[in-house]
Amino acid sequence: MKIGIADTTFSRVDMAKCAINKIPPNYKIERYTVPGIKDLPVACKKLFEKYNCDIVIALGMPGPMSIDKQCAHEASLGIQMVQLLTNKHILEVFVHMDEVKTEKALYQLAKNRTEKHTFNALALLNGKETLTPYAGSGRRQGFDDVGRITDG
Amino acid sequence: MKIGIADTTFSRVDMAKCAINKIPPNYKIERYTVPGIKDLPVACKKLFEKYNCDIVIALGMPGPMSIDKQCAHEASLGIQMVQLLTNKHILEVFVHMDEVKTEKALYQLAKNRTEKHTFNALALLNGKETLTPYAGSGRRQGFDDVGRITDG
Amino acid sequence: MKIGIADTTFSRVDMAKCAINKIPPNYKIERYTVPGIKDLPVACKKLFEKYNCDIVIALGMPGPMSIDKQCAHEASLGIQMVQLLTNKHILEVFVHMDEVKTEKALYQLAKNRTEKHTFNALALLNGKETLTPYAGSGRRQGFDDVGRITDG
Amino acid sequence: MKIGIADTTFSRVDMAKCAINKIPPNYKIERYTVPGIKDLPVACKKLFEKYNCDIVIALGMPGPMSIDKQCAHEASLGIQMVQLLTNKHILEVFVHMDEVKTEKALYQLAKNRTEKHTFNALALLNGKETLTPYAGSGRRQGFDDVGRITDG
Amino acid sequence: MKIGIADTTFSRVDMAKCAINKIPPNYKIERYTVPGIKDLPVACKKLFEKYNCDIVIALGMPGPMSIDKQCAHEASLGIQMVQLLTNKHILEVFVHMDEVKTEKALYQLAKNRTEKHTFNALALLNGKETLTPYAGSGRRQGFDDVGRITDG
């Protein structure tokens, strides 16, 4: 199994390192670094088609301005299209700079979200029902889980 | 006939259980659990193309923030594309966390909307005019129907 | 010539009836009823590809909330894609619930817009210049025409 | 060389006439009139594929409301897709009704923008560097040019 | 290796000149000038498919109004689609007129962003890990880099 990691020079945290640290050694890794999040979709597509990855983790850190949200939206739509053209999952790990207030919190957020989505990627590679025990359980990446609501 | 159910670990309610409870035993079910709503479109596509489902129910619970609405929009556009690429219906059942005020109401909303759309899925499998008697009658899922307005 | 009519159970007015009443008996009609506007695009595509329609009238009534506008946008983009994939026109007749204030006005708006777009559909079936005499004349559907502005 | 002109009955100005007046007699013209701007993309596609046009000028006049901007956005995305599917240019000439305050100004704006984009269409037909002498020179259509900013 | 440069007459700065000045003489250059940013996507596609470019730099300067942001969004989505259809990178260099306050600052911003993205284009042509040493280092184009955040 081969895992692709697409990341950016724009991000202020080396998110790829956080991901790579959590991938067991029996997986191959291909990395592709681009300038910004809008360069990620075609990089992901090439990781699938040229480098034969089975799943891709796309790492980005959109800025805090309104135009940055628009860029993130465009990148996300591109990532949607790549998944549908290749029938493969891309775990999109975007950390918005305005989600937290300090650089320290931003680092922790980026690290936690990246690590949890790396586990999600590994789970998805193991089959479509690997995550089913956790369905509807209010899982979060970057923050604490919020829990399941039941009938009771 | 085979019904696909795609759901998420992000949701706080096990919506898939609500759907499965309403599907008669003569239908086969394939379930696919992903982390969040943006992972649903490719899961739906694989439910059609790899698992031969005839229709898919896509279950998700977007958060209350502006960025969550954007994610829901991206997921919905992906779901549109999957339907057009496969010529099959996907019943998108999204419950926005800010639609109601309490956890109890959120559970009821999610359950009701999921169940009603499960009936819609069964109806669509029975042909393009199965729902025609209810056309223009103000049907709602999650809330009460609002009724038909006539000339009189 | 065969005209497809796609409509919803969500709408509060039986818009399809308004359309069918204005279609001359020498046209065949295929109807496809879905739950909501986001289910319309794939229904339209099937009306073209499976039921051999030459044109489709897509009827919907989006709600008044911000999220309803987003749904209408997603449906409209799907309808754009279907037209480009099939090279055929879809007359999109969407009546937004917040366009008028009373149920009576909503009914009249839905009826008028549907009827006028039914005439547009018939005109488009007759060739690309059938509507040319009315080009730039400020035609409206649902409300009164606003008229042409000339140099004088 | 054949130039396609797609226009609408919704517009309050006969923009097509403004375009046709500026096209030299050695060009063939195909016209396609549709109800509104969201009907333009498939009309443009047919002008390329069925009527063999080499370039298309798409003329529309979106209304002043928020929902009109959304419609214009949907039409524009459709026009983007048509260009990418056909590898041909579509000059999109949209005049928003709220760009100016009087009917007289609206007419002049529509006329000026249409004429200038007609010249752009003729230039693009002459090769990819025909407009290069004007690159970065602050050209505007509908309003006066704003000029080039240089290092000095 | 051949680099495509797509630019506009709408921009107030000759951004293409800034790019060309930074491309070493051993690269071939193809230039394509269009009226506005919404004409860029199909120009980029033709630079790849008709003129055999290996990468394209798309240069544009959206205006300051809300409708200009919408146009930029449409252009960006087109540029996303072109990259996915061709499996090649497009460096999108958009300078929004409201990013800075004076003409002088606008010129410097356009020049700096164009030059830095030209270096990015050259780096991407050299392989998917050429930029990896700078991953997560807070690089900016047009403004100063903001730096990497680490665990410490």
C-alpha cells in the first residue's frame, strides 16, 4: 500500500512530518510539495495516476481573510473532482489560521488534526466498514470529540 | 435491489441505524463509513460502481459555523456530480447542527429526516412516478409537512 | 417531440399541472417526481437519456432560508452540467418562497412563471431563432415584462 | 470564420444588434436567442458543435437582486465548462442592472461593453498574441480604460 | 521545457514582463493574451494542448468590487478544471486591486508575486520534491514570508 502526502510551502507548520511520523513502516510514502492549497488538487491527481498511491492526505493551511476562504473552497472543489475521477479517497486536512488565537495553539491544532486524519486514512485503506463502529459518534480532528447523542 | 448507506464519524447521531431500521428485509444493504461529509461523494460513487448499489442514502451532520456550511456545499456539489456520472439517485440527508436548539431535538430531527428520506429512496426505486401523487404537496423531512397551496 | 417534466414533493404548488395544461396534445410528456430540488438534475438527465425527451422543464420551489438558496445553487449547477452533457435545454423554473408575501401570490407566481417557461420550451424546440424577435425586450416570467430600452 | 451570438429575451437592451453592427461582412454569424442567462451555456455549446462557430459572444443582463448574482454565477460557471469542453473562447458580456442608475446609462453601458468585446472576439480569432500589445494596460469594457501602471 | 504565460489586457501591470524576465533562456516561452481573467482558463488549456507547454503561469488582476471576487472565483474554478484535465500545474497569480492602497504598492505587489511564482513554476518543473525543503515554512508571494512554527 502506498500513501501520498501533498503539502504546501504556504503552511506555517510542517504538517507532512506529523503525518509521516504516524504511518507504519510497511506503507510506502510519496510526497509532493506545492506552493499553496490551490496547487494541491492536481498534485493529488498525479500522486494517484503517476505515482500509484492508494490514498492521499492533502495538507494545507488557509489564511484568515475572506479571499483565503474562497481559495480553500476552490481547492476543496478540485479535491472533490480528483476523488471522483480516480475513485480514491483524499483526506483533506485544512487548518484555518483563524481557528485558534496563538501560534502554539495553531501548531497543536495542525498536529492533532493531521495525526487523526492519518489514522482515518489508514482505516479507509482497510475497508469501507473499518470506521463503522465510530459512525455517528461525534468524532473531531484537531479538537476533542463531542460525543454521540442517543435516544435516551 | 441493493441500497447503499454512506455515513460519517463526525455526525453526533447514528443516522445509518435510523435508515437501516426502515429498510424491508428483501433489500440488500451496503454501508460505507467515512470521517466527514466531504468524504461522502467518493464513497457514494464506490457504492454504485464497486458495490453495485441501485440507490444511495448519504447521511451527514454539518456543524454550525460558516466554514461548515462551505464544507456542506462542497460535499453537495460532489454528490451532484456522482449522480450525473452514474445516472443514479443519492438521497442527501444533511442535518445542520444549528437547525434546532437542544440535543434531544437534534436527535429527533436526524431520525425523522433520515426515516422519511429512506421512504423516498424506496419510492424512487419503484419508478419515476411513484412520488407523483405527492408532487407539489409541501412535503418536508425532519419537520412537519407544510401542505399544498391551490387556486381556490 | 417529447417534453420531460421534473418536479418535487417539496413544492407547495403542483407546478407540473400548470405546465401540462399548456402543452398541446401533439407533444408527448414524461413526468418524473423527486423529493426536492437537489434530486432534479439526475432526474432531468434520465428524462433525456432513458426516456428520450427533447427538452425538460425542471420545476422547484426553494425555501426562504439562506441554506435553501445554497441548495438551489447546487441544484442549478447540476442542471447546468446536465445540459452540457446532453446538449439539450432544461428550462429551470424555480420559485423562491420569499419572492412574494402571501400564499395566494405564491400560487399565482408559480403558475405564471411555469406557464411562460412552458411557452419558452415550446419555442426553443422550434429552433434557435424562434425567440429572436423578443431578444433584449425585457421579458419576465412570474412578473410583468419590464420592456426594451432603446437608443432614443 | 463564423461568429456565434447567444442572447436573451430577459435583457432590456438588444445587445446582439450592437455586436452584429461591428462584425465585418466577411464573417458569418449564427444567432441563438434563449430566455435567460442560465440558458446561455448550452446554447453556446450548440453554436460550437452543431453550428460550427469559431468563437461565441454570450450576451446577458443579470438583474439587481442577490439571487440574480447567483444566477449570473451559475451561468458563468457553465460558460467556463463549455470553453474547456470545446477549447474555444466565449466572450461573456454580462451587464448588471445595478452597475448604473438610469436606463439611458444602462443602454450606453450595454452598447459599449458589447462593442468592445466584439473587437476582442475578432482579435482572439486572429491569434493568441494579437492582444499582447495591450497586455497589462488596464483596458475596460463598458467604462473608460484605467491605464497601465509602470515602475517609474 | 516550455513555459506558457497567459495574461490579460484588464490588468494594470504588465505582469507577463515580470515573469519573462525571470525565466532562464534555456526555456521556451509561449504567451497568450486575453481580455480578462475569465478568459484565462481556456487559454491555459490551449497552451497545454495546442502549444505543448509543460506548465503555465496565469496572470490576472481582479478588480476591487464584490462582483470582481465572483469573477475571480469563476476563473479559479476553470483553472482548477484545466489542471485536472491536463495533469499539469497552472501557477495562478492573481493580484486583487484592493490588497494595497497605492498604485506604486500595486505595481510592487504584482511584480513580487509574479516573480516568486515564476520561481515556483521552475521548481515544480524540476520534480515533486523540489519545494519539499520549504514545506510548512510560511512562504508568501507578494508579501514577506511569515515563517515556520515549530513545536518548541
